[in-house]
Amino acid sequence: MIIKKISIENYLCYCGVKEFELTDGLNIILGENGEGKTKFFEALDWLFNGNDDDLDLLVSAKALEDAEVDSSFRVKVSIVVEQYDEKKIIGKSFVVKKKKANECSIS
């Protein structure tokens, strides 16, 4: 199985949708301190191993701040994998509804 693309949406420091296209061979994740390298790997860990306790702790603070009261947005981590010329998407997500400033509900 080969990972082709990783998508992170409104997860911790990732506000909006961020997509990472991977190439064949070795891929290196580089960045300055505080640019999200650790959160990138934590997102993958949540996708494969994470439980659904305390989901509100995974919500991007910026996405929550930017959202209008009573509006909803999604927190999602997904990957596109390829095996035997067949592509599959593996993902995990939940919906956040902003109730008031810095308060939300999860579904």
C-alpha cells in the first residue's frame, strides 16, 4: 500500500483544508519550529489509533474563532492510498457547531 495524499482539515493548528501530495520514494517533512510537523504526525496517529474522547481538544482554535455562531464545520483527517492500481480513501471526521465564542458542540 502506498500513501499518495494526506488531507488535514481544521485539526489543531491546521485551519482550513491542507493537502500533502506524496511522491514515489522518500518524502521528507521539513519546517521551522511551530509550523505543524508534530501535529501532522499526531493527525495521522488520531486517524489510525486515536479514540473519540475529548474531540473538542482537536478542533482548530482559529477555525472555531473564525466560524459564525450557529455555523458548523468539519474536522477531518484522510489519506488516499493505492494498491494494485486501485485507490482507496481512509478517513476520520466529526462536525463542530459553534454555540458561542470559544464554545462548541461535537457530533
